[in-house]
Amino acid sequence: MNNNTNPLARKDTTAIVRAGLQRRYAAEKRFKWYGLTAISIALLAVVLLFADILIKGLPTFWQTDIRLEIDFAPQIIDPDGRRNPDDLSLADYSALWKKSLRQLFPEVESREELRSLYALISSGSSLQLRDRVMANPALIGVTQNVDLLADDTVDTFFKGGVDRELPEAQRPLKDDQIAWLDKLKAEGKMETRFNTGFFTNGDSREAEQAGIGGALVGSIFTLLITLSLSFPIGVAAAIYLEEFAPYNRWTDIIEVNINNLAAVPSIVFGLLGLAVFINFMHLPRSAPLVGGLVLALMNLPIMIIASRAALKSVPPSIREAALGMGASKLQMVAHHVLPLAMPGMLTGSILAMAHALGESAPLLMIGMIAFIVDIPTSPFKPATVLPVQIYLWSTLPERAFVQRTSAAIILLLLFLAVMNATAIILRKRLERRW
């Protein structure tokens, strides 16, 4: 008897098929939940990472000041009364704020207590007073309230980073120092303001004086050199390879090498820059000029690949129409293909520059890890960049430098976000659909 005509056999087959379908549907549901779980875990990790960075970094954007009544005594600043700038710059300005502190706390007499009292004020306060007098010598002989930088431990204490309930031996501040700070706060002499110095100062061994101004300027110089070299060379190479180069073995070799160079570790380009630009060409070490050259070499393969992809996206009909109207091949590329491919090229170049902004390994190899206090005024001056500055601060043990490391990471992420958003906006506004 034929099984196909047997109702029982057909029923068994249907049941088997339905059971198999149920197992497949269950497997698909499990796979879907596995994927959602993996994505949720990844997003949670990212959220926790950014939350940790924000919690540590945001306090850096505010700085604690101590307001003191400073007597710009002529006998200390300019005893000869000549107002000579050289004499004014060499005066003992620390004596001014130390005298003001002693007047506020006359009960402090011993040498050890005085050292603890003076430790509440940043050593950079003397430079603050010197700059104020140099800018306006008429202050000599005048008494004025001045907001001076508090030491980084004092700043951390007022931001809640020091637990006053801990035993004195486990705190960076002594009991006497906390009592003095409480008195200053009760008298309205403690103030928290926006930390503009973090954006305008160069690096410093003192956390309260350290800023990213030098790293920001160094990054700008480096990226300008990188863009000015890698973009025109990368676009020109892509146009030649895509539109003019013959298809033969040599162009195949060039294309393979370009693809391979895009995957080379960035530190290799740093070694190349060290050997060629510094040891052979004797260009200035730790300068944005060399950093820009190295990053331009690293970006070139990415620029070429992105530019070729943009050229390939232009429909062949555009080329055929231009040639059919009598345009030469150069006119066809310059007047028709290149304008249509330019949005994609710009997007690729911005993303490549964002990648270059976050690189530190090749720049470490050419000496941009140097301790730079002064803000560079040209691409030939020693400088550092944001990723390297973050690395330098991350190696320091002080809590205030941990906060500054996180704040610098926040700014770097903001720059990357802005550059990526710019690439997306340019692509949306400039791209054309056919």
C-alpha cells in the first residue's frame, strides 16, 4: 500500500515537520536573545566607561581659589623705585602672599606650622602676582584682594576627594590645615570658578597649574600639516589609479601595496619618521612638523582607498555622457567625476583625520612625549598632542592628575565626535543621488 495515501503516515510526517519548525523557531529566538544580550552588555560597558570618565573629569573644569588681601609693598617689589622690568620680574612675590596668610592666622608661629600653612597656596601664585604687577606697575604700593590658586590637595578636598573623617596619617591634609580651610571658607575667602587655565596653560609638574593649551595647539598644527599633505596627494593618487592608470601588473602591485600599508601598525610609521625625518633629514625633534609628516604617511593609504571608493560610486553614465559631448578625459574627470566624488572624499578625509587625532604610538617614537611647558607658536617648535598628553598625565600618581587625564579624554572624545558628525553632515548635504 502507498504511504502517500495513508492518512496516518501523512499525519506523522506533518507532526515531524511541525516539530522541526518549532525547534528552528526556538533556535532563532535564542539566537536573537543572544544577540540582544551581547549588545546590551557592550552598551552597558560603554556607558559605565563614559560615566567613570565623566565623574572623574568634570571636577577639573572648576578650580578652587583662595582670596587674600595682598599688599604690593614697594620695599619688596621695587625697593629702588626705578620700575625696571627686570627688577620687577625678579622680586620675591611669594613674600607678599605669605605675609597675608600670616596676618590671617597670627597664632601660627612655628616653622613646621608655617610650612603647612603656606602649602595651602599653589607655588604658581607667585607667578600670578608677578604677571599682575608686570602688566600694571601702578599696583605697587596698593593693597588689593587677589584670588590665588589653591594647591591641588586643597582643590581636591573641596571637591569631595578627601575624606576628613579618616585618621590624619591617611589624609594628604593635616587637621590644622583642614581647620584653617574651614575658617577661610567661613569668612568667604574660598571660591570655586571655571578653570580657564586648564585650556590656556601648558603642562606643569603642579597639577593645579597644568593645562592642555600646549597639547591643543600642537594637535592643531599637526593635523593641519597632515591634512595639507595627505589630502591632495591621496586624491591625486586615487584619480590616477582609478581613471588614468592602465590595468597591468604594475598597477596591481601598487594597489596591493596600498592595501597592505593601510593595515601596517602605526608604530612602524613612527620608526620610519624617526629614521628618515629626524636621523636623516635632521628635522626638529618633537615638532608638529615631523608629527604631521608621519601622520600624513600613515593616512595616505586610507585617503587613497576612500577616494577611490568615492570615484567608483560615480555612475559610468556620467563619464560616457561627458566623453560623448566631446570632453577630453581630463575634462571629464575634473568637471564631472571629481565634483560628484568630492563629498565622499571629504567624508573619508575627515574620518582619516579623526583616526590620526587619536594616534599616539607614532608620535611617541619621534619624541613628542617631551615635557612641554610653553605653548608652541609655530610647527617648528617643540610640542605635544592630546593623546600623548593624556598618556603623560596617566602615569602620574596624584589624584588631581587623574582628574585632568579624564578631562583631557573628554575633550578628545568631543573632538572626535565633532569630526565624525561633520563627516556625516557633509555626506548628507553634498551627496547626490541618481
